[in-house]
Amino acid sequence: MAVAQRFEDLIVWQLAVRIRDGVYRLTETGGAFSDFKFRDQIRDSASSAPRNIAEGFLRYDPPEFAQFLKVAKGSLGETQNHLLHGKEEHYFSEQEFTDLWRLTCRALRAANRLHAYLRRCGRKKPDPLGSHQK
């Protein structure tokens, strides 16, 4: 397994960005665009997942990253809820809904795997010399 050097290397982040971008495309026109509250809520939940993944990764502490990943998973679930609502309101076509739904399922599976890994890692050991000494 390759070690991620940047948050952009994480598959879960890449999937979350695709979801965010897909949600923005779906809400640029039609009923979803006109329903301002719905549009803002689904955009916010879809944007929250990659934001939290990036922030958690840059904390450099597995348990803390796991907590941010938990928040990202919640945002993915919230996005799924909005997708279901949008489908019921006929804001999206069946294909648009299905494509994004499948993507959220893939992102949740990736997030669950990474979360389980991070929970096994434990806290980072402090540098005995201090990070400022060489």
C-alpha cells in the first residue's frame, strides 16, 4: 500500500471531490437551483466531506484524523439524504441520482476502511529530540 503524501492522494478525498462537483452540476439548473434552501444544504453537505478529509489529514495525528473522517462520513450520509429528497422532488433524473448515489456509497466504503485503519494506528509518538532540533 502506498503512503499518501498529500490529502489529494487519498481515494476517499478524490471520491468526495467528485461528489461535490457532481452536486454542484446537478444544482446549477432546474428545480434544485430554484429551491434555494435545498440547493444550499446539499451543496454544503457535499462540500463538507472533502473539507474535513483534507483538514483531518493535515492534523498529522491518526486519532484526530479519524474524528474528522467521522464528520466527513456524516456529511456523505447527509448528502445521500438530500439526494433521496431531490429524487422525490424530481430535481434529478434517475440516472443522475443513481450515478451520485453509487459514488457516495463508494466514498463511504473508502472512508470506513480508512477510519478503521486510523483507529488501529493510535497516537503519533512525540519526537524525543523535538521537531525543531536536528
